Amino acid sequence: MGFADLSDLPFPWDTLASAAARARSHPRGIVDLSVGTPVDATPSLVQDALAAAGDAHGYPTTHGTAVLREAVSAWFARRRGVVGLDPAAVLPTVGSKELVALLPSLLRLGPGDVVVHPSVAYPTYDVGARLAGATAVASSDVDEWEGRSDVRLVWVNSPGNPTGEVLSVAELARVVAAARAVGAVVVSDECYAELAWDEPWAGSGVPSILDPRVNGGSHEGLLAAYSLSKQSNLAGYRSAFVAGDGALVARLLELRKHMGMIVPAPVQAATAVALGDDAHVAAQRETYRRRREVLLPALRSSGLEVDGSHAGLYLWSRPASAAPGDPVAWETVDMLAGLGILVAPGTFYGTAGAAHVRVALTATDERVAEAAARLTAG
């Protein structure tokens, strides 16, 4: 497996340096809403579980402990409507980003193979395809790739980063059917699934690619990726997993054994505890809901429209006078930097995001209130 040269592809957030410097010069300091890193404390029960497992003198297993894999299976049944997931078809990963970046290569994709990802998407989907030497195609329309025999991998991201779009059972089922017809693997990045704000998803939950209503009761050719970074403030733990098709998981496991891609034993123990406790997730969701309810009207009062954003940690915003696709993202970044507020331009997520900026909810209550005050003051 060889990796392509990406030296000509700068890390997007590095290009925010000048805007960040301008925002920091504000008399009341910067409000950084440009990244999705949690700012709230890791739950004490998770910290305690990590400490209790601190005597980790032996090598952990790449497949993860039986306790962890059973906890993932139970979580899917309890929270995602996926009953009977085989614990053997669960694999812990070192955060979800490494999985996204490495998966096309681990699946042995290369020149001539196509990786489909959403038209507005987390940039690592594109990076992973390039690393493998495959071709990335940005499309959220099944009609644009259905029937193509060169499509080997289809990424779904629901709830979506940065748009907050949630795909229905019917929409997911159509992706699965089209991919299966050409023998492509579907991987659903579902790390924002516990952060739904609007109905029907806030009440009935966000559908998983592993939901039997989506796949007819078979996980063949399907994987779901999940991270505890958002729901449990475990970004620093790099706590995540992938689950689904047992044969695919077994292939990934064998390769990851050779690569030494192993989640540390204390993190595995802490992850199992976190997955078994719904109370801290509900509390964190309410914290983000409170911040969202402060920022959303403030953005609108400043002349920005918020599109989608039905779930997740972001408000997908554009000037009310701009049509989707208008190339005004960096103008909005500059305008907000003048108020001391740093956001990410939608161009980080593809050309279809050119009119938008991504505004994160991941700042303290005090900083969110400060941003709202600046926005409403004009």
C-alpha cells in the first residue's frame, strides 16, 4: 500500500492565521468558534475508569477487550435501534479521523477507484482517497454515481459536518441499495448522532446505517464509525470505534495488527464505562443546546442566515443576502474576525460551501455569551 504525496495540500486551519490574529486583537479577546474541540470537563466517572485501569503493563489487543466490544453492541441496541450487533464485528480505533484517512488504503483502493463523499464534507474524506491514489467525487446525489462500476467506497456523514444535515431512513436505504448494486462499501460517519436538535430526530433519534430499516437486516458491505469526542468530551482520549460487516472488520483487524494501530488499554476501559452511562451524554447535550439557543438568534440578528444545522455542533451560516454557492465565505470570516469572533470558512469543506461559514458551539458559556453580545451590538 503506497501513499500519495500531499505536500501541496495545506492543512485548512493553518490558513486562518491572519483572521485569528485579527480576532485576538479585539479589546475583549478572541471568541474562537472555528474548531469543534470540546471545552467542557471529561465526566468524572470516565476519568475514574481511566485511572483505575492505569496499571496497563501488558500490550492491549488490537480488537479491543470483550467488555468494550460488548459495551458497543449494547449501546447500539439501546441508543441507535441496532439490536444483535455481533461484538466480534466491533473494532476500536485511535479516534475516528485516522480511520477516515486510512480506510481507502486499508481497503486496497487505488488508481481507477472512486470514493464518493458528501458535496459539503469534512476534508479528510478527500484526503483519504488521495492517500490511496483513488479519485474522490464530491456528491450528495445518488443519481450522480448510481450504476458506476468504478465506485468502490461511499462515505455518508449523518448528522453532517458542517451542515447538520440528517439523512432519513429512506435516504440511507437508497444509498445502501445503490452501493450494493455496484459492490461498493458504505461507511457512515455518525459521530454527532447524539446531538440532534430538531424533530423528528431529537425525539426519535438519528438513524444509523446499521439500522435494519435501512439495510434490510444485513450489515454486508456496511460500516458505522463513531467517536466519543463529542458526546463525552473524550477528544483527548482518542476514543472511537467502527462496527458493522464482520468480514470487513476482520480484514481491517488483521491489517491494523501489523500496523500497531491499538487503542491504549486504559482508554478502552474508560470508553466502555462512558458507553454505559447515558446521563452524562444527556447533560452535555443540554449544555450545547443552551449555547445554541444563545448563538442562533444572535447570528440572525447580525444579518446571517443559518441553514440546516438540525444536529451536531455547528451553525452553518451565510449572509442573508448571499445565495448558496456565492463566494463570500472569507468575507464573512473577515467581518466576524473584526468582532473578535473566529469561524471556519465553508470552503474548507468543498466548493459547494463557498457561501457559508461554520460556527461551532464549542466555547464556554461566557465566551458564547460574549460572541452573542458582539453580534447583537452590530
